[in-house]
Amino acid sequence: MSAEPRINDRIRVPEVRLVGPSGEQVGIVPLAKALELAQEYDLDLVEVAATARPPVCKLMDYGKFKYESAMKAREARKNQAHTVIKEMKLRPKIDPHDYDTKKGHVVRFLKQGDKVKITIMFRGREQSRPELGYRLLQRLAEDVQELGFVESNPKQDGRNMIMVLGPHKKKTEAMAEAREAQAARKAERQQGHSPAEEPAEA
């Protein structure tokens, strides 16, 4: 079936249930009468419910209707954001500097509205000390609790231990905030470029 509704002389039924330009019910009228009214109003007769008996048709500006529908669909697609799962790998005996660097990445991902899968990789004898990995994951979750929450609790997976953090912020909110911050930075830069008065040399 075509997604496009039938309009004007493409409608092939003896009578239709007519809806006026402002949504008012006109009632069941012969197709010829409905087409006549469409011409009078300088509008199109559009079949909006083909399966009804008789089909429901509405008087409208079909070109404008199609344009508005396309714009709405485009806006919806623009605001639709896909949540991405980022991954961060740590060792159980990570040094403080490395930990801070990795934590910084996790903070950035959560601020962007992405989920983060944290993987602790155990090697050799470390595998007999899973509590080291568990404590590290707990510490990380506490350090970033303002931005994210534990969506999937730490669990052992072979040589690794995995935990998933989810952002408090939705991706769409994060994107909107990033756009606002970018606009603010741009405005600040433009103000900074205005010619400032330089002190006269003695």
C-alpha cells in the first residue's frame, strides 16, 4: 500500500464523510459535492481514513500539510539520540595518576549522556583477589555518583570483572547543553575580540 493518501480526483468512491478545513464535521456527501467544496475553498480533498465506510476526507492545503509533516519528522530525527556504550579498562592495581586519568574519561562520557562499561582485567595471581576489582569499581561508582549510577552491578566474567554505569542525564539533554555551552563560548570569544583600549606608552 502507498503511504501517500489519495487526493482530489484520485479518490474513487461515490460518497465521503467530509471534514471541513477547521476540523468541523460536514457529514456524508457525494464525492462530486466534496470536490466542488474543495475548489470553492481553494483547498485539496484528502482521504485521511481510507478504510472507513464511507472513507473520511478532509479539506486542507495538501502541499503545506506534506511540508509540515516532513519538518516534524526531521525535527524528531534530529532530537533522537542514540545512547552509546563506551568502554574503559582498568587494572586492579592501578596507580593513582592512571586512575584519575581514566576517571576523567568516565566523567566526560557520562556528561555526554553515554553509558560506560568498566572492565577490570585480572592477570595471573590477581584472579584469586576479585575483591580488589570490586573495591576499585565501588570507588569509581562513588566518585562519579553525581553524574551516573550503577546500571549493572559488578560481576565476574572469566578473567574480567564488569560493571555498567548509566548517565543521570539523557543523551538529548546532554547534547542540548553542549550546544548551549558552545554558543556561549562563541559569544565570549566574539566579545573578547572587540578592540580594547590599550594604555598609552610613556
